[in-house]
Amino acid sequence: MPELRLLDPDGYVVPEGRITITPTTEPKARAALKALARDHAEQWAWARYDHRNYRIITTTPEGPR
């Protein structure tokens, strides 16, 4: 099953930033990860994290895309 992962600006997967998806759940999962990026960046604002610097990647059993 494909999975979306939210990476912080340093390239680490954000806690709770992994969601297994299907074609029908992908849009909602991406929206949830974008909201998580805002929350996570807010918690790490002292380190100058900005939600615009987070990335969402798709992984498959074969590896990241």
C-alpha cells in the first residue's frame, strides 16, 4: 500500500506524519498532513521552522517516489 510521509525541514518524518492511502483517501490525507505541518512548525517556531519548508513524499513497497 502506498503511504504519505510528512518530512520536516531537516528531512525527518514528523511524528504521526505517516498515512497509508488509497486513491480515494489521498486528497484528505494530504490536507491532514498540511495541517500537521502547520502545527508542528508552530511548536518548533523557536528553531525557525516554517510550514512551507515541509515536504510530503509518497512511498511504496518499492521505495520513495
